[in-house]
Amino acid sequence: MIKKILIANRGEIALRIVRAARDLGIKSVAAYSDSDAESLAVRLADESISLGGNSSKDTYLNIQKLILAAVQSGADAVHPGYGFLSENEAFAKAVEDQGLTFIGPSSDVLSKMGDKLSAREIAIKAGVPVLSGQLYSGDLIAAKNFAKEIGYPILVKASAGGSGRGIRLSVSEESLAQMIQEAENEALSAFSSKVVYLEKYLPTPRHIEVQILGDASGEVMHLFDRDCSVQRRRQKLIEEAPAVGINPELRGKILNASVELAKSVAYKTVGTLEFLVDSVEDKFYFLEMNTRIQVEHPVTEEVTGVDLVATQIKLAEGALLKDLKIEQCIKSHSIEFRIYSEDPTNNFAPVTGTIKRINFPSGPGIRLDTWVEEGTSISPYYDALIAKLIVSAPSRELAINRAQRAFKEFLIEGITTNLNFYRALIETPEYSKGGLHIKWLEESYCISEQATNFTFRL
């Protein structure tokens, strides 16, 4: 049994793991950078240990420092959270070699599914549809030939990592070399790997994902789907469960494909299968597998009543799904809004500063996962995510009403955020109707003359 967990992450997910561990009677150790020394996760964890430094490379991406922190703190398990090293095979292997439990897939499974290229090949063997794609080997001529064959525009995508990073859109042969270089550079910075590949681009699909759980016996189950189609710069802004307006037959195919694909690699923890869905033609294509807990996991928790982080820890201890007695049913509708310190009037550019005043919403159906408080300084070193507002209700209509109420109560002063942007977005008829595609925001969002007001083309 796990007695102490080193948390190899920061922000709201670090705090979420602290709370899940405490519920299970497990001690937690927060590993932290210099700029996170006073963060809530560090203060609320049972113990904390400094990594020294501020950059991701010197802290949350530094395998040697994290392993040393785990050993020095006496932890017998490591939770990677999401992002950073959560899908890094070398990190998982280093944890395993130290005799510790990695709360996630084995290094072997990570080598197969944490890498998008490898995952594509496994999906193909499992009979799951994929878009045309090819590894970029450094041969620009070969890349141009492939792009010409499948047709522009095409995506250049990082093989490692996720969260929309390391992805560039090339609309012509003239831009391909630059897009490859930009994707490689961002991927190297975010995931310590510059491997990228080319993939056919779909202009207006929906982004649908499926939450799955697997155990040591080979049993795999799904906890239904989520819609993550409201995005900016290929990064998710709003996620909801279940997805609206999906043909029941198509939904069944996506859910079944997710379970079978996870079974094909003997998946033994919490994970997510992501798909691009063409609802008009009732077709779906495997996008990637996230071999970790996801930012948007709370909406699945709210609609199913399953604590996914606690379940992830139990599965790492060897628990079987049949013994966990998880009820596979949808009990409500839930929507998550990612609150960022960013300026929607400036292409959603990240913003730094100090929070001077804050008021969080509350009441029925409101959940807030955050790591900030009054006086928190937002540094330039990490992702701009500062909170997640999750609203839940028996129906989607009531969930949207609760979101409107929550945003009227939500106040953050001292830094620029995307709160006003959401206040305008959830009032649009298109959002109320649901079933939006991933390009909807780019096509509909425009900025009015006053920088604090947001409008959408109808």
C-alpha cells in the first residue's frame, strides 16, 4: 500500500492530489520551485521539498532532482499530475528503477501510448480509424512530398506531450519549413523532445474524448465522453460531459473503440482517448491517448460521482475495478471553464502580476479547483491556468444558468483574466445550442472597440 506520495507538479493539480491523498489517509510531499514556495499546495501538503530554481527545465522537468526529492522525502510513490513529465517514459522508468510506484502507466505503456506516433500505429492495428500522417525525419523534401500528397493545409504536431503545445498549421509549401521548426522548438521546451510528425488537417471537426479506467487484471471500462471543442490556439477552454448532439450509434462506436484500444496495450490506470469527430458524416478519427489525469477530469467526476484522482491512486496500489464497484452511469451535466491569467484582447497572451482582490463563486452546483488566493503572484515561468470553474446540474440548460450566476459572482483584480470573455461567450445562442466545432471560436469571436467587451459574430 502507498503511504507517501511525492507530487511532481504544481498549481491546482498538485493541490488536487494533496486532497485526494488526504482522503485516502496517504501523506503527500509537494516538490516545489522557488516561485512556488508559498503556494497553497506547498502549504497544505504534509511535507514539502525544494527543487531549487524557477524554469521548468530546472524544476518540474528535471528528472534527477525529482527522483532525489522522492528518495530524500521517503516517498514510496510519485504522482506526475498532468503536463511536465506526466507522459515521459524516462521519468516513469527512473521512478520504477528506484523501486517506487509511478501513479500512472508503466514506462513500457508510456513508450507505446505516450508517444503520439506509436499510439497511431497501435490504433491502426486495433482497427481504430486515424488520419493520414507521417514522422518528420529531418528530410524536408520528403515532408513536402508527403504534404503535397495528402493536401494542404496540414498539421505539424509534437509526438510527445499534449495540451495543444508543439502544434503548428502549415497552409502551403512555403510555410512548411518554418512551421516544422516552430513546432520542434516548442516541443523541445515543453516536453524535452523535438520529434514531430505531419498529419492531415480537418477544418471543422469536434473534439470528443473518452475517459477510461484499466486495472492489473486487464479489465477496462469507460466513464463516457467529454466535448472539448471550444478552443483557442488549439488549447481547450471549455469542456463538458456528456457531449451534446452526438449520434447514439456513433457514440457507442467511439466508446467501444476506446475500451478496445486500451485493452490492446493492457492499460492499468486512468487515461483518456481523444478523437476528432465529423458529426455530419458520422465518422471519427483517433487523435491521441492522454496517459495521465487530465485538466478536465472534474466534469467526469461530477457526472459520474467517481473520484478519478483517488481511483488513479487505488489502481496504482493494485486495486481491481470489480472491487472498486464503480457505477457506470451519468447522473448530471457538467461544464468546466479554464480560467487563465491572459488577455483575450491580445490574442490570449499570458499575463503576469499579483492578485490584489478575489471573490470565488459558490452555491449549488458550483465547484472551483484553484491554487491562487489574494496576494498570489503569477510568474512568467509556467502555464497561465489559475483556476477551473466547474458547474453541474441535472440538465445542460440549468448548468449554463449556473455558469451565468457563477460568473456574476467571480471577481479577480490585479491581473487580467478571461472572465469577461466567458461572460460574453455563454450568452451566445450558438453556445446554448451546443455541438460546436473546434474552429467555431476563431470564426465567431471578435473584439469590440472597448477592450473589456467581447462580441461574437452571429
